[in-house]
Amino acid sequence: MEFENVREALKFLLEYNDTTLNPNLKSRVNSGKWEPSTVSEVQAMNYDALAQAADMLGMSDLYLNEQPA
């Protein structure tokens, strides 16, 4: 999933992780059937969105383990 801006990424993260909006979070792996999400699937989705937001803010060093320039 690609985000156009940081606001879009944050909106996704807030909605995706809201237990009221997504009480029975499901994922589809390799175009298979929808099944309850595992912790690692949720972490992967969160990490991707957070990395994109960091990129947009010029802070990729946060996940690349580099020192800021």
C-alpha cells in the first residue's frame, strides 16, 4: 500500500489499529481467503506504513539505523 502523504499514512494506522473499527481484524495472505490477522501480520502492516511516513518526513534513518545527516 502506498500513501500520498503523512496524513494518509497516519489515518490508515489509526483506523487499522482501532479495535472499535476493526474488532476482528482479518488479513488475506497470497490472495487466499480472509482469516484472522496474526500479530506478525499486523506488525508488518504497521511497520510498512510507519516507514513510509518516516520517508516522507525525511527521517528514514529511524528505520535504517543510520545517523541523521
